[in-house]
Amino acid sequence: MIRVLVAEDELPLLRGISRMIMNLCGDFEVVKMAKTGREALDYLKDNYVDVVFTDINMPVIDGLKVLEYIHANMKKTVSVVISGYQDFSYAQKAMQYGVQNYLVKPVDRAELKKLLEQLRDSRYQGRKKQKKVFMERALHGETGIAKLMEDRMQTGEKLVIGKLYPVYLVMKAFCIHVFGDETADPEIWKDCCLEDAARTEENEAEEIYSFYGRNPNEILFLFENERPDIKALIQRVMKNGNIRYPVGAVAGEPLTEIDQLAQTVRKLRKDVYKSWIYGRTGEIRQLRETAQVFHLPEHIEESVLYMAKSRQFREFDNVLAEIKGQLRLGEVTQYQIEITLDRIMMLLDAYQNVSDSMDTVNVRYSINDIVVRSGSLDEIFEEFALWCREELFGDQGQDKRALMERLDAYIREHYKDSINTKHLAARFGLVPSYLSKLFQNYKGITPNHYIQEIRLEKAKELLVKCPDLMTKDIAQMTGYADPSYFSKVLKKYTGMYPSEYRAAHTGEQP
């Protein structure tokens, strides 16, 4: 309930206004009716209220003194002036104490109801933001959040988080490490109004919170006091965001302690990775009931070992095609696919001189990158086959440095265009992960980061040398289709927005 104090020296008006407040909006409770400013101040010094309705002209201590005290000592309390005095000087003084709401006697019921609804909505939105801050801190692993909330309650701010039902959504595929720029679009959910998509008529009264997960294609929903329908949630999110990739979701047990949130989310992410059937949309724990365990047949392992030992690799594609066909027959998880590919690499490695960069961790990450980037089982095996040939059986006669020099020149010439690692790999006939690794060895950074560097250097130069150019024009001239995205990138790398950067380097006012 929203706690209200009403201060009015005319008793009939005091009672009438108090009744109207409680009758017009059931979210409000009048906890104190004060007949004087002194009585109001005495109560406020020992008790917290959310809203104060006060007359201006009262004996002993007037309403302005009450407003002054609230402004100085009760930052979260909203003040509303109710007065028969329409003199502008009173309203002007009231505004000095942060008052934005002013009602004239006799109070109109419709006007009061509208104001109460505005105060209620504003309060609930503010409390929701506060709750979200606490949840975000708990997600980042901070401890003692529950105790901090209790301390807040002792000050009068009754911020209580109810039972939370967590749901973790992942689009397309699960990435075991933090996405790089070449792996996924950071604006992957941009067309989806997440909390609106999650809301239904049944849970309209409950609060829903959404957070980006560890990677851009992961979303955490927290439903307060309302267990969601997971299947319906997935359908609404996909429809709302016009999403064409598969979406998997896993729901956790309801939380009663916010300090358990980080641990719960870690378990949910692990469940996604281990149990999500590749390419399937739906609730992961239901999907996994049909999931099958896959092991490489013995004759396949023997074939791979023979090819590696005798260096007869002509049949390698045929062997991969057979493995792919067997995987396609069953309901196989993403994790099972990666384990299978990892096993193939181990067999090949048994008779190959693999570079130091191809340790167990790098192999695991590279395979996961291939799966995350690909859109189908065919694409996974196509890129995996190319990667194996290039990394393990590679063309030793190729002049990789000359190739990287051509790639470098191409990037410098075409940085204004819509290019990325995948585009460059297709143009130069390499697997994206392999091209990225070659370029990193040559230049020290990935192709996408290199493109970003060139664009930013050109943009910074234009900001300083061409003061008449608008930010949106500079964004377009340097390869950024979205000016707001350009501003965010510049802020991230320089600590300043475009106008601030220009002012700092030219002396002009932003």
C-alpha cells in the first residue's frame, strides 16, 4: 500500500479528502490525518510516508514549513499541495521545495483520481527500477543483497521482492565463451520488446524483469510471483521480435532468496548447453526427453585413424558425410555434436604435427565457434571440413603473408562498406575462424577489430578537421549505418560522445 498523510486544518475537509483518496484508488492508505502543520511534522519525524497532501494556510506551522522539512529530509516522499489560495506566490514557494502537484479546493474527484493514478504508476515504476538494480547486482555475484534490502526497509522504503521464477532463453546456439565481434550481431534482440512480449492478460498485474545474459543471444526473464508458461513465452518472444532462429528456454526452481540468483543462472546456462537439442525450438527440459546419446561407430574411428596415419585424406569428406547422416537421424544435442567433432580432431591429431595453437582449449573453442556461427548441420560440417584441411592437412605452398597483405589492403579500401570477418572469409575463400587466426598472427588483432580501428580513426579525424559535418554524416562516411551505434562505439573506445570528442579537441562548446 502507498502510505499517505493528509494535513488540513478544517476537519470536514480533512475527513472528506482522506475518504476520497482511499475510495478513488485502493492502492492508497491514509495513515495519518493531521489537523495542524505541527501535528504533521511530529508524525513525519518518526514515521515514513510515501505521499503528503497538505494545505498551505494552517495555524502555528503552515504547509510551506511541512514542505520544507520533506524536501530536506524525505527525498522519496512526494508532496501535493491542496489549497484554496490560488495566489501564484504560494505555488512559487511550493515549487522551491520540489512540489509538482497542486490541487485547488474544492477538490475535483476526477482530477484527484487522475493524480492518484499518476502517483501510483510513477511509484510502481520507480520501485521496479530499484528492484531491477538489486537483481542486477545479485546477477553479478554481489553478496548481502538481501541484507541490504532489509536495511532499506528499516528506513521506511518497503522494497520487497516476491518469489522469483527464472527463465533463461538462448537464440540459435549456445556459446561457451564470451562472444567476439565476429560471432554474433550485438543487436540480436533489438526488434523484440522483451518485457512486453513476456506479458499476458493472466500475468498483467505481476512484474516481469529482463536482463541480457552472458552473450547477446541470451536473455534472462524473472517473473515475480507468477509461474510463466514457457512454451507460450517462447512463441510470443519469437513473434514479437520476428525471430527466425531456433529459441530454447529452461526454467529454474522459484527463488525466495535473491542472493541465490547468480548461482541459479549458472546452473540454467549449464542446463542449456548440455541438454538443448540442436536446431529445435522449445522448452529444453521437455526436448531432452527425446534426446539421444551419440557415439562415433568403431569403423568410423578406424577410418579416421587410418587416413591420418597413411595421409590418405581423399575420403575424409565421405567419412564426415556419413557421420553427419547418422547425427541427422537422431535428436542430438548441440553438446553431442561438439563432442563428436572434438573426437574427430583428437583422432586426426594422433598422427599429425599440430601447431601449438591447437591445444585442447583452442580446439574446443574453435568447434563451438563453428557451431554458433552456422545455421544448419550442413553448414557446421562444411566449415568443419574446411577447417580440418587447412589446420591439419593445410596447403603448405600457400604464401599466407602475401594473402594477409591483400586482405589488409582490401579492408583499408572497403572499410566504409558493410564488411566483417564472414564477408572477408567468403571473398578470400577461407573459413572465418581460420582467416581470423591468420590475420591475428599477421596484425595482432582480429579483422573486425581492425575494421573498427580504421573506422574510428577516420571518424575522429573528421570530427576535428571538419567541424561543420554533422555526426550522422560522419557516421555514414566511416561505415556506420546507425549514428546512435557510432556514438556508443566512440564512447566505449574514447570515453566521449562525438560532440564531447569534438569539443575536447577543437575547444568548441559541445
